[in-house]
Amino acid sequence: MSSGSISTLGIGSGLDLQGILDDLRAVDQTTITNQETEQTGIKEKVQEFNQLNSTLLSMKSTALDLSLGSNFLNREITASGNAVTATSVSGAKTMSHSMEVTALASHSSWNSEGISEKTDSVAVADGTFSFRMGETGSSVSIEIPAGTTLQGLADLINESDANPGVTASIADTGVGDEPYRLVLTSDNTGEDNRIFIDSQLSGLELTESGGAFHTPPTSDAAVADTMDITGANNEIVFRERLVDGTLGAALTATIPEIEGYAPEDLAAAVETAMEAASLSGGNAIDYTVSFDTIEKKFTIEANGSDLYELNMDWENSSAATDLGFNKETDTYRLHDSNLNARFTVDAIAYQRQSNTAITDVIQGISLNMTETGTSTISATEDLGDVKTAIQELVESLNTLKTEIDSNNTYDSDTQTKGVLFGENAVNRIDDELLTFMGNAITTGSSITNLFDLGLEIDEDGVFSIDETVLDAMLSANAREVQTFFIGDLESETTGFADLLNEKLRAYTGSDGLIPTETDAAQDRIDRITTEIADDTARLDKRYEIMANQFVQLDIFMQQMTAQSDYLTQIFESDTDS
């Protein structure tokens, strides 16, 4: 029978046997209750130890951050103007660089001649269309069945497994009776992605547009050995487009009227006339006009980085025929033929395949070019993370102090103790750490303690950082701040952050002060748990026996009562008779 409540116990005797058992059990249970109370207190202590350990580990993590030289290498990168954006990668030196973007990397493209509808057939017979990516790339051949439409051709190119990175699309120009054109565009920019067509499709001629190579205007026909220049044949009409995209108005170069010009002299006269016209238009482009004595042809070239495109309007130029040019427009693009991005940094010329994520020009800086133009790129020290770490260190210190103070109390009136009252380990941490935070150390830096960086403490013992002082020190003495925290390898001095990290490791490491105290407390909790279980088992056994004895007593008393009642009845019966 268990030692729990026995519902019938005492009925036979009329005694409160269950109550007697419960009272006896309550007295014997006092020992177990005291053990449970002790265990609860120790568990609360372990919980507080864990909280202290968490705060100390947070401080240790911050100290580790402050001990890493990499955190002092962060840089704020700025780029003036709109031509370039720049971001920090790592390892950028604090200095400025002058950059000029003369051309952005562009996509290679080809356009077909126009057709009426994109559903029109462009393959009169079975054929092969072949192209490659890059000058040394492998040629890709696509079989084109007879009757393939313009849209079908685009689909075949796009769906080819061998396509190296070319997208075919249909452009609706909206111009004329044949507005639809096939457009091939490289997926990526740069010369490595230039499209070369090895085999055109019969019936659909494509010409290079984006990245097309343009040669300087050269006479279409040989000229005479001498020429007469009069008012009827002395004008050259042209337009200039600058690298910023501005297309100037039509300019007219007027050649001096002279009879019997030698070709070489005429070349010089044309050069002078074009430069004068350019100057009048506000551009002042430098031109070179040469004459090939063997081919007997003129060549017109423009010099300098300001000019992007030269349009020679020979149809409206009276000198065209005598200079050997057909009546059409020559477009001479000085820069467009190169698909690479072109720029200079600190007067050194560079080319790159892409406009973005250029990390191999300026150490520690990634460049993104957005337009042509100039920019000054500056890298300055960014110690924002260091400032944040210092502030977090002080905040953790205050948190630790609050946790210790609020749990290390004693109320003499109520004789109530805080959970951590009297814990030598806690008192040691409190005393040692607060003393350490204010100690001066020697690292070779002019900064010797946290007070030099703006650390303050008020009358209540609360720490704070004067941001004005801290900002000033980080701005004016960044290297000194770094030396204070990380030390100096040459002089073999240890910085404040490493010293703090070591001290905190002594508190939080696997064999540190807090884990040791926590393990000891947990061992005591486990022992008490065992003791409670053993004591409870003993009491259960004892009161099980006592309960059985009380049952027997109850039965005996019931029997005695029954016999007494029986005898009483007999006596009463004899008396009545």
C-alpha cells in the first residue's frame, strides 16, 4: 500500500490515522523541502552565471574585433562627377586618383537589311549561317532550311546549343516599306565578345553596326596631277560629333581659289580650311589631310580625344568630285570601333572588357564606369566600425556592472540576499575588470588608456564615451588608436584589445572562472537531485510500512469495538431478564 491518503483509514477505530500519518510525513519531508529550496537557489545562481558569461563573451567578441588590424583598413571611397562610381574592396590606400573615361565598353552588333514582314522568308534555299565570338573563337554553323522566316532565323540562332553568347532579335524600325531587321547583339561587352560573321545567309545581308571598324575618309577615285579650285568647287561640308554625344551644326570649309594646285598643296589647303571651320564651330579639332602619291588619293583624319565622329557630307560639298570622293556621306568614328572600355588613371591608359567591377586598376577599389568624363577617386580612412566597437565595449561593461550590482546585494532588514551575494568569483571579476578598463598600458602610442579616447564614469559608476573626444581622436590620431588597440609587432608590444581578450578568456574559457563556478554549481544541483530522489524513496518506503501498520491497527480497533459492543448487548440482555 502506498503512503498516499487512505480513504478508509481510521473508520474502524474512529481515530484520524490518515491525519497522523500526513503530519508525521510533513515533519520528515522538511529535509527534502530544504533540499529543493537549496536547489532552486543554485539554479538561479547558474542562470545568473550564464547571463554574466554571455555578457563577458559579448565583450570578448568586441575586444577581438578591436584586435584585428583589418578593421582599421576600412576605407570610405568617393568619386566626384557622374562618370565613375567606386566602392571599397579591401586594402585601399588612403590617397586620391585622377581618372578619365574616354569610352565605355559596348556590345558588338550586326543589322540586316530591311524586309517587309518578320514572317517573310529570308532563305530561298537551304543554307548555312556561321558566326563566332571573338577573333579567335570557334565558328558556330547553323543550318537554315529553305523558307525560314526572319523570326524563325532569330529563333534558330537563339536556340542553338552552340551559341557562344549572341542574342538575335527583330527590330521594327517603323521606317519605309521594309521596317523589319534582324539584329545580332553580343550578350557581353568588349573586344573578346566581338561578333564575326563567317558565312552570310544568301538573301539576307548583315552589316556590322555596334563596334564596326571605320577607316578615315579616303578618295574613291584617283585625282589629277594638278587641279584648279574656283568658287564652284571649293567647299567641303561636314559635321562633328564630340565624345559627349553632341552633334554640331553643319560646317563649311572653304578652300582658297587657286589655279594649278599640286595635290600635296591642295591637301594642306583642305587641312587648314577644315580646322578653320571647326574653330568657327567652337570645337577646334585638329585635322590631318594627306595625299598618297602612289594611289593619288586624299585621306582625311582627325586627331585628339574630343572628337567621336566625323560626318563628311560629300553630296553637298562642291569640292567632292575634284578631291576624288563620290557623292555620299562618309562617317568616320574615331573611337567606336573599339568595344573595350578605355580610360586613364593617373595618366596611365587602360582598356577593359567591361564597364563594371574593375578591381585590378586601383588597389582595394572596385570601379564602375557609367559615362565618359573625368572623376577624382579618393580613399579615406573609415573607422566607423572601430567607433561602434568601442561604444559596444562600454555598453557591455555597463550591462555587466548592472547585472553584478543587482544580484550581489544584502538587505539587513529582511536578511534577503541577492542571487550572487558572497560569490568570490563575481567580486573578483567586478574588481579586476573595472580596474583593468582604466589602467594605462604602454604600446608606443600616445594613447595609453580608454580615458584618452573619451571614456567617462559618473558618480553612480556608469561608464560612457564622449563622442566628440572619440571622433576627434579617430580623425586626427587614427594610427595611434590602432597601435593602442592592436599593439606594435616591431616593438613586440601587446595592444589593449589583446590584453582584454586574454583577461576575458580567463573568465569565460572552458577552464575559466565562470564555467568552473557554473560546473561546480551544476554538480551540486545534480547531487541534490540524487539526494532528493533517495530521501523520497526512503520516506515512501517508511510510510508505506507505517500505513500498513495503521491499517492493521484500524482493523484491530474495529474488532475490539465489535467485541465490546457484543458483550455490552449480552450484559444488557441479562439485566433485562
